[in-house]
Amino acid sequence: MWSSKPKPEPKPPFFTWSEHDHSVGVGVFDKEHQHLTTMMSQIHEALLEGHDRPKAVTLMENLVQETRLHFTHEEDAMKEAHFPDLEAHAAEHTALLAQAQNLLRQFAKGSMSAMMFPGFLRDWLIPHMRDYDRKYSAALRRQGRR
């Protein structure tokens, strides 16, 4: 007699990109945002699969570095566009990077659950794209950047 185990239900994705919900309307930044959210999902998946802590730390360090590069790219574009809220936007970036570095240090020391890191980034990044990045992207689009 054959017995079959029920197949486990597929896990819902950690993050699903939606052009409508997440696009800022400037192609290069949408691609960078998609890349960052893919990295967040990879970290989340690796942690769920039980990969070792050093590998997770490396993935997180890579994400923080990619985020830093992305922020520099955004800030340079805002500077070129004479975006009036550049200073406030850059301060938001600085605060996120400080929080992410702090969480990464805590995780590397073993004093924090790894699952907090991707959740923190997702919960920060999505509102940031929607509420802050769409403001500068409107200024860039007025100057013909798409």
C-alpha cells in the first residue's frame, strides 16, 4: 500500500514587487529597488532554510553595501535635479543605514534574531519608496528622466 505524505504548502514570498505599489517611475531606481527587495527575499529564504549564521551575516553585509550604493546614486540624482528636500531625504538614508548596521552587529554577535533584519528593511523600504522616493522621482521626471 502506498502512503503519500501531504506536500507542504508553498511559503508565501517574503516580498512581491508590484509596479503599481512600488514603482517610483524612474526606471534605473525601480531596477535598483527591485534588486534590493530581491536581496531581502534571499536573506529571508536563507534564514528560513537554516543556513549558518556566517553566511547570513555575509548576505546582510552585501545588502547593506548595495543599499549604501543605491542611496548615493539617488542622492547624486537629487543633487543634479536641485531637489529641495535632498537634505531631509539624505538624513532618512543615513538613519536607515545606522539602524541596519546596528541590527547587523547585534545579529553577528548572536544577540538578535536574524528574522528581524529582513523584516526591518521591508517595513522601512516599502513606505520609504512610496512616501519619499516618489517625491524626488517626480522632480526627476519633470527634467525628462524616466
